[in-house]
Amino acid sequence: DIVCSRAMLLLSGPPNHGEGSLAGPSRDPGWYGRQSSICSDSNVCVDLYAISPGRSIGCMAMLPLIRATGGQLMVYSSIEDCTLPQDLYRQAQRDQGYQGLLRIRCSPGFEVDTGFGCLREDDTYEQLYHITCCDAASSFSFDFKYTSASGLNSDPDVYPTVQAAYAYTCVVPSPNGDGSYDVQRRIRIETARLDVGRFSYEIMPTARPD
């Protein structure tokens, strides 16, 4: 079975042919956004490497496709300063996780409101997110909200708790030492207890004045 496919787009100008063309009167910038869910569902990660010597290539229109699939965007200002060969090598050597499922669980009183990053919320199950591809440089953030007007539990001895469970597929060298590779399904679980500021003097030291 195919764990994940990786598509690398190498551009020196805006796409000018086919349905994804960004040139001419028939251009459709929203086409890349519509393709993002298709690629994410199919476990296709899309990277964009663009050499842009002083002209627009249309990276902003293609950005939703890259974000939704966990890809990366690299823009070079000139051929002379281009480090494309080195970047391609580093990308190929990087440890990565594919077909990721991230579940966020919260103790009573609050829940996830919005997730940010290269992830997609499941259409059926709440607080479950799909991550096509990620590595050590990937990051995600979440906003939380109260589930009732009364807020969190008033008991000072009960702390709000968040648990994140991340299941993913990775390709690792075989222990046989014959140069082959194995596909493994792994899971990581992290549980964190959160302190709650009950008084204003406990909150102010953590506030940013700007």
C-alpha cells in the first residue's frame, strides 16, 4: 500500500495551462483551494519550490493546497541565490509522519473551538483532525472555549486537563540491516494539567502588555 505521495511543484513563472492556470481571463484562483481537500483525503502532500526573480508567480493562490497537505513553500529571489538542490536533499532525508490523526480531549468545562495549522477537522467526529504529513518543524495551535456559562469547575482542587493523542505512519529502516524499510503505525499521547488563575494578581504576570 502507498503510505503517502509527495508532489513537488517547481515553478519559475505562474501556471499558464490547464484548469490551474493563473494567467489569462479564464483563471480560477479558487481551483487550488478546491483541490486541497482532494489531495488531503488522498494522502498527497504538495511542496512548492518557486524561483521568482522580481515577478509574481501566484504563490498566494496555491497556498491553501500546500497548507492543507502539510507541504512546504520555498521561494528563491534569483537563480544565483537558489539553494534548491540542497533543500530537496534535506526534504528527502527528513523524518516525517504520514496519515496522521490527532485527537484532542478535554476535561469537563471546556473544549476545542478552532484548530490552526496544516490540519483538517474530521467531518464526522468532533475534536478529531487529519494531518496529511508533518515533521519536527510542523506546529499546530488551538483555541478553546467554555462549554457552559459557568466556566470551569469551581473546585480549586480540580485542574482542567488536556490530552492529545497523535497516531501516524512512518517509514523506518528495517532492523534486518539489508537496506530495506518497514512501515510502522505509531501513536504518541501527551497529557497536560493546566493551572487556573483564580485572582487577578495571578494572571497579570503572564499577560503581554503589547
